Amino acid sequence: MNGELATLCAKLAALAQAQGLRLATAESCTGGLVAAALTSRAGSSDWFERGWVTYSNAAKIAELGVPAGLIAHHGAVSEEVAGAMALGTRCRSGAEWAVALTGIAGPGGGGAEKPVGTVWIAWAGPSGQLRARRYHFAGDRGAVREQAVGAALRGWIAALEGVTP
């Protein structure tokens, strides 16, 4: 894990602990990298509840309760699906805050409307907060995934600080 991600994880951990929060993740394109970054910190069991890697549409539906019609209508890489993933994660984990990521890391799979590097990230909080943001990251598969992890952590920190991610 690079130094910036370690710093972001430390800040998020401090915020979660200070606020008595538990966090959970749902990841598609990042394949568990957010959860791995968070749990690389000693003591993360005090504030990290659990994470899901829901790479397939079937997993998003079965594990997180994402409606199949939502995926069929908007596609797995969409604001609607990212939001449903975050809400499902929060509900099924019992954590106060959840983050969900869905995207196209490449090198294939992209198109004109959703090119490689498109990632939707959503954050769901305890008072009905739900925010989603679309990103477009440059670089190869590894670079897209690493940038997505950083964006997820930065957005989560902003949310816990009461700022719109």
C-alpha cells in the first residue's frame, strides 16, 4: 500500500474510532482492495465490520439485495447500482457507514458511454445519507483500481467530517 493510502486509512480509522462508528465495504472493480487497505491497520477490528466482493451481477443481487431490474435498466456501473450496493451493505452489515464501488478497471469492457476507468462510488450513512459520485481514472487496470481506493477513502473521510464527498 502506498504512503497516501496508508495516511488516508489512518485518518479514516481515527474518525471512525472517535465517533464510535463501524464501517463496511462492497466492492466490485476493486476486488476487496478497500477492505484490504483498511484491515492492514492493526486494531481495525475495532471499527471495520466486514466487506463484500460482489464482482458479478448475481452477487450484487444475492449478497447485497440490489434489485435485478436496477442492474438491467441502468447497468452495473451506474449511480443507481452503486447507491443500492452501499445501502444494502449498510443494512446487511449493521455498520453505521458503508462504501460501495462499481466500475470498469480495464483493459477491456468499456464503451463510449462508460469508458475504461469509469467508477461509481457511493457512501451510505446512519441518518439516511446516500451520496454517489462518478469518477474517470486514467491508466492501466492497477492504476484505476488504486485511484478508486483513494477516492473511496477520501470521500468517506469527507462524509465523516460532514462534508459532501
